[in-house]
Amino acid sequence: MFVVINCSALAPPLNAAVSPSSCLSRSTYGQTCRFYCPKAGYVLQGTSARVCGNDGEWSGANDTLCKGNLVKHPLGLAKSFFICTF
């Protein structure tokens, strides 16, 4: 008998996106879902990827968000700094 193990849909974290988009619906055992910040000037904080486990639960913590990383320039201009983590 073949049993399919599914994990529930992942909700996109605050200001973040999920890849692949199939993670927004049901995912099967072994599926890896990665979070990223689609907006310029935002930095990913927390868990960057989660994997659907053999118990039907996602690995990692539900602590992901994209936080704005704008720094004021001495002349009053805003500069964005980009930090990529994988």
C-alpha cells in the first residue's frame, strides 16, 4: 500500500514570498520551500527554508519575515543595502 504524506499550505510570511508557488497549497513529503524578499531594501530574517517531513509537519520555525533595511543618508536620502543569504 502506498501512502502519500502531505504538509499543510505555507502562508507567506510578512513582506516575503515562497518558492515554488506550489508551497502555498499542499506539499508532499520531501518538498523544500524557500522564502525570499521580493521588495528592494528588505532583508530576510528567520528560517529561510522549510522541508515537508515524513510526519506531515514542516521543519524549522515559523519565524520568517522580511524586514526593511533602509538607512538614512547624511543628506536625508535613503539608501538600500541588500544582503543575500542561502
